[in-house]
Amino acid sequence: MIVLRSQREIERIRKACLIVAEVLERLREEIRPGVTTWELNLLSEGLAEKRGAKPAFKGYHGFPFALCTSVNEEVVHGMPSRKRHLKEGDIISIDFGVVCDGYYGDAAVTVPVGRIDEEAQRLCSVTEESLYEGIRQAVVGNRLSDISHAIQEHAERNRFSVVREFVGHGIGQQLHESPQIPNYGPPGKGVKLKEGMVLAIEPMINQGGPEVEILEDQWTAVTVDRKLSAHFEHTIAVTRNGPDVLTRP
């Protein structure tokens, strides 16, 4: 069931989303060669708690950390480690969510570590652009797959591939709610978008092929060909005036 949120509820979701946005901005400042993904995880948890929020991922289906840290060929759900020191030229996707006063926010961004090569930068730029292409389709009267198609079209036009196994989702009083939002597919399919829908749109785009596999930790998804992957996510509300990006800093 897809829940249509009142303006009051959307403002409560926005409160959680702004905490997520602030934490991700602070983490971005700390990402540099030598820092460990463990340190980023500790910082994210502490910052959320200072703002009166609880990390949404920690304990979710057994995930043991507050932050997902996915480096280079890691697509999503990368696990922080004391042993993982970031290196010049890496890219790292940081995915973070909180629950605050019973409502959830969720966002992700891929960040360069120092100077990165031109193709890695292009992957990051195109993935973020794909996110906004999808967001632009989140208007009343469009179909859900209009979002999906816009993401896929932009990514593939730029010679990258779209991950199929992981999707965006509704969000509100649960971290993952209906509907699921694939990042690929034909336009004009699925439910009609209505005012009050709150969606987490999150393209995961690969430098090489779309295939992924799960590592032995049972969480970390990596590209099968071990080429780079990037991930961007915003939580948005569908309004009569167009999409409202709730996780915008």
C-alpha cells in the first residue's frame, strides 16, 4: 500500500531528511586519503545522536553499522572497517539514514578521495545527473516508470550501465515502503504519481556491466567486473508544485 502523506507529515519527514543532509555534508568534509571508513561511521552516528535522531541502518535486518561505505567497485551496503584506509583516487559512496520522531530520511552521495581520474569523475557526474533526471519526472500525473526510464536513458546515453538488483523506495514511517522504484524500464508504466507520495530515488550506475554480486559478509554488493560504481540518492515529496527535494542541504 502506498501512503499519501499530509503536509504535516512531510514536514516531519523533512526534519529527518535535513539531519541526513547535514551529516552527509559533514562527512564529505572528512573524506580524504588516510581516513578509515570506520572513522566515518563513528562520526555519522555521533552527529545524528547530537541532533536527536537515531541512525536508521544500524540493526536494520542485522546490519551492524550506522553508515554504508561503498568504495570503488562496491555498489551499495559496504561495511565500515578499521582496516579500510581511503586512498588518493578512490571514490566512496556514503549512504545514510535516520529516524527522528517516528519518521525516516535517507540519502546517498559519491565523493572523490583527493584527485580522481577523468572517467571516475564522469561516472560520478552522470550518476548524479541521472538522479536529477529521475526527480524531474516525479510530478503529479506521471507514472512511476517515468522516473525509472529517465534515469536509465541518461546513464546509458553516457555509456554506463544501470544496476538492476537494487531499487529506490517509498519512505515515511518505515525506512522502506511501497512503491519500489527501479532505475530502468520503459516510460508510462506503474502507478500514477499523486500528491503526498514520498520517494527515495537512488540510481546506482556502473562504469562497466550492470552485473553485481554479494561478498562473503552477506552485505557488500560489488560489480562482477570490478569496475567502478557510483550511487546518489535523495528523498523527495511529490507535490502539486513539482518535486520537493527533502534531503537538499
